Amino acid sequence: MIKNKITITSAIAIAAMLAVLSGCEKKEGPLEKAGKEVDNAAANVGQKIENAGEKMQDAVQGDKK
């Protein structure tokens, strides 16, 4: 009987800790937001450079035809 109480008490304690920890949400700080913006800007620049390169290739191939 005592083992059952200990088991039940332990299960309740674990459930309570899980409930508390699941409520803790890691919030994004200003440096993380800035980092994401830099990543997005770099991706956009890379895409624009790629598009410009394709246009240059098309222009060069157009001159050869």
C-alpha cells in the first residue's frame, strides 16, 4: 500500500513538472531576430545575383546566335 502511494505521488509530481516545463516557451531575443533578418537578406541577395547571372548568360547566348 505504501508503494502504491509513493508511485502515485511520484507520477503526480512528474506530471506537474512536465506541465510546468511545457509552459516554458523559449522566446526569441533581439539578436536571434536580427540573425534571421540577415539570413533572409543574404538569401534574397543570392537569388538576385543568380537571376542576374542567368540574364547575362542569356544575353551572351543571344549575341552568338
